Amino acid sequence: MLPYYMALLLSLFMIQSGFAQEQSKFVSGNVISADDNMGVPGATILVQGTKTSTATDFDGLYKIEAKTGDVLVFSFMGYKTQKITVGENKKINVTMQAETAELKEIVVIGYGTQKKKVNTAATSLVSGKDIQQVASLDVTNALQGQASGVNVTSSSGQPGANMVVNIRGAGTAGKSDPLYVVDGVVVDNGISYLDPSVIERVDVLKDASAASIYGARAANGVILVTTKKGKDGKMNVSFNSYTGFQQVAKKLDLMNTQEYTTIMNEARVNSGLTPLYTPAQVAALPNHDWQDDLFNEGAMKQNHSLLITGGDKKSTIATGISYYGQEGMIGGANSQSQYDRITFSVNSTSEVIENHLKIGENFTLSNTKSSGVADDGIYSNGIRSFLNAAPIDAAYDADGNFAKSTISADVSNPVGSLYYNNFNQTKVNRYVGNIFAELKFLKDFTFRTSYGVDMTDSNYRSFRPVYSLSSSDNNTVSSVTQSGTKSLGWIFENTLQYKTTIAGAHNFDFLVGTSAKKNTADYMEGQGRNLIFTDFEHAYLDNAKDPTSNVVKGNRKDYAIQSYFGRMLYDYNNKYLFSATVRRDGSSEFGPNNKYAIFPSFSAGWNLDREAFFKENAVVNTFKLRASWGQNGNDQFSRTFAYMSTISSKDKTYHFGTGDETLLVGSSPDQLSDPNLKWETSEQLDFGFDATLFTNFSLTFDYYDKKTKDWLVLASIPTYAGASAPYVNGGDVSNKGFEVAVAYRKSFGNWNFGINANVSHNKNEVLRIANNEGIIHGESNLLFQGLDEMNRVEVGKPMGYFYGLKTAGIFQNAAEVAAGVQPNAQPGDVRFVDLNKDGQIDANDKTEVGNPNPDYTYGVNFDLSYKAFDLTVNTYGSAGGQNVFGIHDYTRAYTNNTTEVLNRWTSEGTSNTTPRVTYGTDPNGNYTKFSDLYVQDSDFFRIKNITIGCDLTKLTNKLNFFSKFRLYVAANNLYTFTKYKGMDPEIGFGNTTVGQEWARGIDVGFYPQPRTYMMGLNVNF
């Protein structure tokens, strides 16, 4: 605030009035900042060519005497100077644009910032404003379609579910999450604790030269999050709020009672059985769409946040508090799918010694409480059971209890099963932040030290009551599980920076630093049975009546990494650009043979528009060529001390001798060792350019070739080894592709228009797997019990490709069956392709039948404003990938299906795509053999967000107290254009098994993303 007061006082003494002219008049208006629409106090307004001047007051208001034709010059430190000619209008309002601090002119890099003009790395920027438009719980969700090269996929539509994020393709068979750095602090387990309204910007580091400063953890890319900070000036208060309701975006077209009974009767006849239902029986049966019971239409979603920022020349502060709440679309009616988060944040700086020593802090505390329904796999997936339930069964009986099935004693009521099997709650307190000090000395040196923490305290509780819904779905003894995890991660970093310019043209920026990080996590779990209470509210271990059956277990995990790094940035007169980075990391995940690794990178650039031969023209305004090469590492996988053969006592009990009932506990190795285990290394080459065309049009292009070497994977071992398989450096993968990003912005009087679009192409191919087969096998039983392997990782193929039989239509008659190689087939059965021409259909005929990795992802974002009104549209799309549509359980005879089955083969010529129906499995294995019948294109184009707003302060003078009072309506996930037959084509789920993280695109009953309608308010004062 101090500079503003000084500017005002000085202006009172400096203002001099020119001689009055006959045409003189008083011109007044408001000067605001484009960053926050707040008034700019202390800005100078000068009548060009005269000594007449004034300054804005505390609210950015001014008044000056001038005549028509005079030129007013508006200036303020840190903002671009503007010149405006006085016309007939006596009121001139000015919006000042930040100069060097403008978001798009600065690139956030590791441990610092750099002017975009001289940056040689491949990065993407998403502003906080663009993130907040999406109204999402998770910041990463808002990156969809707004950052080229970043593929963000939903793992579930359930509130609080994680997003699957891949930067430039999946580069590992293990954990492929990028590294997250928030205000300089490396954080683990994602950034869902952050309130999007406090985000200033998100920078994505995509190529090796950008990310190599983080070396060991940067193989999968880096996402840098910068939160809002206080500024020197007037205190600013912002309140943002929205409330909305959710709807299911798409339901499946399931068969009704008439269709279901017709198919059941036909299936029994085709299987040599008698029909089940007569027309009279069908007429008396109920017609029940279980999706009406599954979805909680109108589930609420809300967010309310308050942010206060301000400061003066010595100190700044930004502090905020927010609440986010969302009911689940599934299970939400019984509060079994719910997410609530409260966050509090504070960022502050203080200049202890003017221009020399500054100290500060950045901290966020979040408290979350969540509950959720099981939505993964086939065994406890409540969604899947609803989609398979027969329409002839009811949800409740006459007494209001969960009804029993009229079909069979082993058929469960999905409403009851969802209710009884999903009593759970997770509470998490997370504290993330750092304290830092910056010392500037000897003119060009800056030393920075920072100590950061990431602390989590989480508690989980679940309860399973006594119930009986069917012979296969019941529980005779109640049980409770309680667990707790306490984790602490700290990171201590020190950097020394030297910046200098030689001969006015050679600009150098040297940085050296050290980093030490350690994580510890303690876990404890207890299980109890036979509770004295029958409700979830009282489900605690103390209330378990059978202490002899109680189970207690726990463990501790440790991780540490030590690093040394250095970087040089150089440019000659902003024309020739060069950077070099090297980092040495040592990780506790590896033994003494390969504990340390070095990760170098280099990049160069050339601003052609700075050359004498590049003549100024109206078409190409700026043009920069870039190239980079570098290596990054990855030490993130699921097992600690993997290089050792560890000892365990778990399940190592035995009775020795006869007559002695004493149970003795022993120990034995539980994993084989690999003392030569070493880092995964990602090596990447990037070529690109940045251009500005026609003044308002920008274009960015990148081509990359990324190879990840020495995968950390589980080895294949014989079953008699006596211990679990070791992790080994077992493979290489290639990701090649290109990215294009374009943007256009223009103002026409009171109209402001902007559009940006991006498209990314990636080709993924496995180059090496260190076993005899060259294969990492997928699991069996993913779609139903008894299904063999249906996805895998294999040399020469994309990661996680779908592995099955190809089909060539339907056998139309007996002659075609006789001419084929399927002895158990009948007319109407699937014709499988004998790929190896050996006269039989078996596993040797299986091949690639689909790829869950899209060829292209893209986004188009549009904004338009006219005076007080604004419109924003965000879209996102994916093309070239496939999903497995596996919601139906073909091993059970009486399950329902979608109406697609009505297009089945019934006689010769009726269908060549959908086989005949049978009661349960059939000898030919039409659906019990995995084939391309399950695989569907997952291409989609989604209208992710539409927002229409109006700032009332621009329409009336009655809201002068506010600098902004904006009302808006918005719709998220408004519509998805797709041919995929499931509820949601965006499926990040594949398999939850450790070592199978590469699996995705498998729909066994996926929790869809809801459509949301909202009303909101943005207020600044």
C-alpha cells in the first residue's frame, strides 16, 4: 500500500493545470487492472505535450482537464503505458495490462521463471481463470482440452475420484502419474486437496529440457502449480460461489419386460429347453427399469470460496477459505456417495531488509470427508448388478423391504446389495506448504532456502451388517474395519542463482542447488466381527463382541531421495538461446550398485524475428525455432526395498508335532531380490517452433520422440520359487507424436473475442520386455469368471492393447458351419477367424483387436464478451481409441441386456453382426471367448462447459461498492457426441491390481460423469 500513498501525496504537489482553453472540459473515469478488475491507485494520467497531470485515487478514479483532440497518457509501474485521444465523451475508462508480469509473457520453470521470448522448452500454460471456469473439484480435471500433450481421463465419475493423467503418452508399465510441484513443494498423491479458486496458473513441463531440473521424478512430465499471492496495493476481497444439481448424462437402453421375456424364451428354445413365460404371465409381470433406482437424479453440487489479498511495499498476503460439497449420482440418496472438502490457505511474504532479504510462506490445510460405492471390477461393482438385473423383479416388497427375486434364489436385489455393501467413510487432514527465505547479495546473486512439508492424517472405517438378499449374497456375521495412515513428507532445498549481462547482449542465468526429501508412512488396520450394534454410526472396533476373531495389522514405509542439480540459461540479445541442465539423484528405492544416476539435458533456440534479414511484416510478427534433448528418471513403483530379499512373518504359522496345539510363528523371504535394480530412464528429443501471426494469432508446434528405458516391472518366475517375483528392469517403450496449439484474440469496440484450440497425436509402441516371451500378461476374469487373458503388454504393440479373437460375421446356415473350423458351432453362432490357418480356433489365433490409447486428443475453447456480458465454452475430444464394453455377464442365463440384442440372428440373413441368443453359455463360446465383439470405438467430442455471465457493475451505478458483481449460469458435461454404447466413453479404469496399472478402457459398469447445471456469483470489492 505504501507506494500508492506516496504516489497520491506526490501527485497532489506535482499536478499543474494548463491555461484554460475555450474547448477545455473535465474528463474522468476509472483505471483498473486487467489481472483482477480492481482499481489501480496512484496511476499517472498526463496530457501529452503539457504539464497537466493527475493521479488516480485509492479506487482508481481520476479527473483531469483536457480538450477534444488531446492525448491522455496513462502509466503506472509494472503496467503497459496507454495513449488515448480525447473525443466528445467526457468519460474514459482504462484497463491496464501488466507488462513483464503478464501471465503469457512469463514461463514458470523449475526453481524460477523465464521470459517466454527466450524459453527453449516445450511447456503449456493454463491460467487460473480458465481452470475456475470448469467448476471442478480437481485441478487436473480442468486441464482437459486446455493443454496440448496432456491426456486427462476420468477413472470414475464418483465424487473425489482420481483423474488419470498422462503427459505425452504412457511411458511406464507402473505408475505413470506426472510429478506435481505446488509453490515449489514436491507433493505426492495428487493435488485434489487444492481449491481451484486459489490457483494463479498451471504450467506443464513436457519435454526433457523443461523437466530435467527435477530429474529422478520427472520421466512422466511435471505439473507446476502456482497459487495466488498478495500484491502491493489495495486490499482485494473476492467471493465466489456456485450451487447446482446433477443429472445422469446418458442411460443405457435396457430391455423392458416384453423384450426381456421374448429373449429369455427364445434363448431357452435355442438351448433345447422349454420357454419360461406365457403371454398371460408376461402381461402380469412388472416392468422395472433398475436405472431409476441406481441414479440419484438432482444430486447437489456446491462450492463457496473467499479470498483476501493485499499488501504494501514491505509485505503481502493472500488468504482464503473454501467449502466444496458434492453428492454422488450413485448411492448419494443414502449418503453412501458423498464428498466434502474444506480448505484454508495462506501465502505471505515480508521484506526484512529492503531489496536484500525476503521471507515467506505458502500453506494449505484441507479437511475432506468422503464415502463411496464400489465401482471397480466385477465382484463388488454395484453399478454392474443394476445393469444386469431383470426388469421383471421389483426393488421393494409390499412391506417396504428389499424384495426377493422371483427368478431364482441366487439372484440378488441390486438396491439392497448396493446399500448393505457400501457403508464406509474416509476422513483426511492434509497439510502442505513451505517456508522460505531469499537473500540477494553482491548485486547479481540470489540465495534461496526452502523447507516444505506434506503431512497427511487419514482414517477409514467400513461396516458390513448382517443381511440376506439371496443364496449368493448374504452375510451372517457383522464386521467392521478401521484403519489409519499417518504420513509425513519433508523436502529441504537450497539454490544459488547468479544472473548477469555482459556487454549489454550476453545474458547469463546460472543456478545450482541441492534437494533432500524424505517420506514416512505408518499404517495400522483393525478388523472386528459380531458387533453389538447394527448400524454404521456405531460401527467401531470396541463394539465387536468376538475379540478372538479380531485382526490387527500394520506396517511402515520409508522413502528418501537426495539430489544435486545445476542449470545454465543463456541468450545473446534475445536472439540465440541455449540452456543446459544436469541433475544427480540418489534414491532409497535402489541398492548400492545403482543408487545414484545422472540426468542431463540441453536445448537451443533461435528467434528469427531478431535477425536483420527478417523484415518487419504484417503476416509473421515473431518466429522462434526450438530443439531439445534430455533424460529424466523414474523411481516410483509399488514396492519398497525391491532390490532386497525381505523377510516376512505374514501367514507364516504352523503346528509342530502331534498333540501340541501351540501355533508357532515363523519367518521366511517374501520376495526375491535384484541387487542390480536401477532407474527407469526417459530420453526425449523435441523439435518445435512458436510464432505470432497477423498480430493477434499465435501458433505453437512440437514434434517429440520419447523412449523410456529399463522399465520397473515384476519378473516372471516359476510358482515353486517360494517367494513373490522381484522387480527388474524389464522393458522399453516409445512414444512419438506431435502437438499443435493455436490461439486468436481480438477486440472490436465493446466486443472481445478469443478462441484457442489444440490437438495432440501420440503413437505408443513397446520396444523391449526382458523375458523369453516379450510379454507382460494381463489378468483373467476381468469381464466375468472364467474369461481368459484379454489385454497385455507386448513387444511391437501399444501398451495395454486388447488381445482376443477376430470375428468374420455370423454363420448363416449349416453349410457354412460345415465349411468352417468350429465343430461346436451352429447357424447363428459367431464365425471366429482362424488366424494361423491350422484348422482350429484356439489361443494361437488371438491377436490385437483394440487399443485403449487414443491416437488424438484435442480441445477447442471459446470466449466472447460484450460490455457486461460474457460467454465461455470449453470442449474436449478423443479419437482413435477403443473401449471394451463388458457390462453384461454372459455366464448367467437370466441377466438383462441392452436392446442391441434385439438385432440378434434368428434365421438366415437376419443378422451378420449379433449372434443368436442362448440360455447361459453356448458350446461355440460366442461371448465367453474374448473377441472384437466386445470392442467399440471410444471416439467422443464433449461440450465440457458452457458459462454465460453478466457483471452488474457495468450496468448500474448502484453497485459502486463492488468492483465486480457477476452472476452466471453454467452447464458442465452438457453433451457428448459419441457412438460408444456405454454410459460414458471416457474410461480410465482398467485394473486395480498392482503391476497392472497400464490397463485401461475396460467398462464393466463404469460410474459415469454427471451433467451439472449451476448458478453462481463472483464478487470483488
